Amino acid sequence: MKQYSLIFLFLLFSCGNKEDILLPKSNVTIVSDVKDHSPIYIFFRTKGKDTLAAVNRNNSIISTNWILNIDKRLPLRLVIPEVMKLQEKKRSEVAHKNELADNYYSYADSLGKNMAFLPFTKVYYKMEKPMFSFVVFFSKKNDIFVDGFSGSREELKHFLNSSNFKDKMIRFGFDEDMSYGTYIQNEIFIQSLKIENKEEFVY
């Protein structure tokens, strides 16, 4: 397997041109090694005053684990639709489908000084506001609201770990203008809650 070294700035080549990907950072490693993988890149680009998410999946193989290297500056409203397209392509594959192949986001563990990976194979995204009464919402400024009431991460963790929520579906919402880098930090926190049933909405 190709080994990753600690780099907060990916220097990559696309169509003969050098491009940068600024990876998200965290201080914890969820997964440290992914074997038999294909890299997929989503670059941050600009055109005039517009921000664009440019996808390069030229080297992806459907039967392998996919590692998505995504620029942390991109807003979720641009990132998640592209992620959804990639997920659908892999989920709908029949001829070369591999049930053991997962999808991961890459990020840099600044404490352990290594590349790390966050699994998201089982995450189903929706680009809409959930029509349910109970939603945990992460704002663009990274504040947390539960049914419209603000709280801390520790309060949310204690709340969701109570017996009343053990087997219930938890719906997480994210501001569509939140940066992908902030989203990854929130996603790492959510995975630490060990919630079995969840949905994610971006709006």
C-alpha cells in the first residue's frame, strides 16, 4: 500500500497542473490505515467570484476502498452533492460490487502527526431541511442547537447517551455554508457518540 506522510497541504497534479488541497485537521485518529484503496480528489477552485468544487476520480476503482481527499475550504453546499453522486455510483454498482469496500474521508491528525481516515460508508445525506421535530443542528459558526435551544458538546453527549435516545433515530443538520473542514471536526465528534441510527441533512 502506498504510505501517507503527514502533510497538511496536498500537492497534486491534475491535467498537468499542480493543485493544492488543504486537508481538514483534528487531534484524534479514527482510522490510521486503509489498504486496497483508490484516491478521489475534490479541489477548491474559483471562477470570477464563484467557488467551485472540482472532482477528479480518474484513478478510482469501484471494488476498492475509496479515500476522498477534499479541500477544507469548500462549503458543504458544494461538497455534499458531489459526495452523494459518488456514493450512489458505488452503491448502484452490480458487476464489480465489493460489499467489504468502504468510503473514507482523509484528514490530518495534528497531534499524532499522521494521516487519518474517517469512515462514512453508512452515512446517507439529504440536501433538504428535515421535516421532523427533533433535530441536532450545527450552525455555520459551529454552534449546536437541539430543537432550537443552544448547548455545548458535552451537554449534547450527555443528552444523547441517556436511555431515552438509545434506540431512536437521531437527525443531524448542518448549515450548507459550513466549511468542509469544520464539518469533519463535527463528524468526528458525532462518531464518538456511537449512535447506531442517524441521518444527516445539509440545508
